[in-house]
Amino acid sequence: MFQVQTTTSRRSAAFSVGAVIYHATVRSVRKTHNNAIVGLFINMMQTMMLVAIFYVMFSVLELRGSVVRGDFLIYIMTGIFLFVTHTKTMAAVVGSEGPASPMMQHAPMSTFVSITSAAFGSLYMQVLSALFVLFIYHVAFTPVVIEDPVGAMGMLILAWLSGAAVGMIFLALKPWFPQFVGVASTIYARANMIASGKMFLANTLPYTMLKMFDWNPLFHTIDQARGFAFINYNPHYSSIIYPLIVSIVLLMLGFMGESYTRKHVSLSWSAGR
């Protein structure tokens, strides 16, 4: 009765949503640890551990001679960085707060803000971790040389986008099949340890093996990233367009499914499960 009617322009509405997304992103980053620096350090150590494990594995199996000519650790990092970004973004989107969450009781909050902040929070952590690891390697061991850093960074963004797209599909299914989504997302993340192709080059694979991996958008982004990172490698059997199209299609399907779920979700779902 005594409400004041106010009109807002599109610009002010965009700034308002942006501010809400920013604060929600900060909250999602701090969910991993109360201290943001400690959370970043933990994430960086996880990345460094994966790099060390694959370095030892390649050395023990004597596979270093089969990779592209250039810095061997950069070869490993291009695979690990994109794999971790893709997988953790997918997990962050799947774990974002849904329509039945208590946070949705606050007026500025929405599932779109929750999903976007989870994805951007994951991107922030992975980019900072990658930069810190590269800086340490550059200072302590040998200068880092990346042939096309802008292109390599673009592939990292594309790996993040595809991870968010896959996460959206799982998120739309989560209220309906919570146990299935939990198992399926874990299997997908574990399968990408091999299916992502971070351990080999697409150009060196025979046609029969290539068909086992080229369905995966992450396989294409990692192979293209190595093409941008090394002057001696020109990827012939991967593309940038394919993962981009797949990501856009999955995002559209995911948002459509999430919209349908949001209209039918009930608070009793989370209580009963």
C-alpha cells in the first residue's frame, strides 16, 4: 500500500546485477577456506602436485621423447591447467545453490547469480593458480616461453566455458536425480583424466584411437592450447569451433532445463533427500 514505485534503467539494472554477482563470487571463493590466500595456496598446491605426478610418470615410462619439441613441463602444464579448470568449474556449477536453497529467499539473489558466481569464482582461482605456478617456474627454474600467450589463454577460457556448460546439464538434472548426478559427475571428472588427451598429442594418434577422444571438447582445447604454446606444433586433428559450439549448445540446454526445474522445484525435495 505504501510502496514507492521506482523505475530503473537497463544500465542501472545491469550494474545492480553485476554488483550482486561480484559479491556472490567473493562468497563462493571464500567457501573453500575462510582465508582467501590459504584457499589459493591449497588450490595452487593441488595443481603443482598433478604436474609433479605426471612429470614423474612420463619420466618413469620414458615417454618424454614422444612429445612435442620444447619445454617438457610447459607441455604438461598446458594439459593440467585446462583439465583442472574444466573439471573444477563443472564441479563448482553442479554444487551451486539451487532454487530450494535458503539463499534464494533474499530478493537480489537468483539461481542465475548463483551459477554465474560459482563459475567466475572457479575461473578466478584457476587463473591465479596457473599464473603463480608459471611465475615460480619462471623464476626458480627456467624462463617460460609461450609462443602465443593470448591464444593459450583463450583456450583456458574455452576449457572453463565447456566445464560450466557440462555443469549446467548436471545442475538441471540434479533436483530430479540427485544420486545419479553425483555419481555421473564424478565418473565424468575421472574419465577426463584420460579422455582429455592431456598425456598425448592428437597429431600422433592413429585414426582409430583419435575417434575415441575427438568427441570430448576438452580434448580439442588442450590440443589447440599446445599449438598456441609451441612453435613446433601445429594441431591438425582438433579445432576451436567444435568445443565452442558444443559449449553454447550445452549452455542453452542447461539453462532451459534449469528454468523448467526452477518452476517445479519444491522445498520438500531437499528435505526428503
